[in-house]
Amino acid sequence: MGRRRRKVVRMPKKRLPKSFDCPECGKTSTIGVNITSQKPLIIARCSECGKEIVKEFVGNKEMTFECQNESCPNYNQTILRVRPFSEHVIFAECGKCHGKTLLQLPLEDAPINCSCETQKQVRLTTRPAERLATLTCGSCELICYLLASPVDEPVDIYGKFLDRYYGKG
Ligand SMILES: [Zn+2]
Ligand SMILES: [Zn+2]
Ligand SMILES: [Zn+2]
């Protein structure tokens, strides 16, 4: 008995549109949407001078934060070490006295355990990853930046853009 070859039926894939009409210049399919993801940020605030040191949060690697303020007693010193502990917890350590703290993510403006003599403590903040969408028209000067949700497709961004363009957003 010969094997009967089954006919492969290809369902046409529903394609989400990638280019859109421009309300500014009236041309069709000239607007493109580009969505980029930005990594979450860790912001450390120096205990002495209050200056913030902002770094992109890199997974599974220790990060160190040095105060960059030349007139600060902490200048060029590691004031903080941070590494991921588990998916939603980071491990923070005072760069000077090695006081250790576990912090739950996302966190907003939390102090770290520190037994340094200073009354003030290094503080930590995280800012979650964001998706930034850029709309540009290939035919006119139109450019628009919008924050995208984790599930937004270009067509959703275009909808938000139109809402804003016509004053509904
Ligand atoms: Zn400082
Ligand atoms: Zn300390
Ligand atoms: Zn245009």
C-alpha cells in the first residue's frame, strides 16, 4: 500500500499591517512604526552628595556604582554593588562597609543596609524596561514617539497615534 501524499493546505497567514496612511501629508502607506525595547534601569543615589548614578540593569552580572562627583568624599569609590538574586529580587551591598540587602523588584527609592558612619544611606531605585515606539512618515516630516505596552503591535501604536493626532488621546 503506497503512502498517500497528503496535500498540504497552507492557510494564508493573516498579516498585520506594517505601514500606514499619514494624516499629515495624506499619502498612503508612508508611515512606518519602529518599536525598540530599553533595558530596565538601576539608579543609585550617593549617600554623601545625593548625586544619582544610572545604569542599565544587566542580568546575571555584578554591577558597581561609583560616585562621579569630584567634590564628594565618595568620589571614584564604589558606593554600591548590585547583582540579581532571583528573578524578582536583587542583592545590594554597600561598597564600603559591605552591608547586605535583598530588595524585591520593582522597587522605588529604597535604602540599603549600611553600617558606615554616615547618617545617610545609599538609596536604590529601579525603573522597569520600557518599549519605545517611533512613528515616521517617509513622505513628510512627521515623527512621533509613543510608549508601547509589552503586547503592542505596530497597528496598535498607529491607533494610539491617531487618537493623539486627532486629540482623543
Ligand atoms: Zn557622592
Ligand atoms: Zn556602608
Ligand atoms: Zn506624511
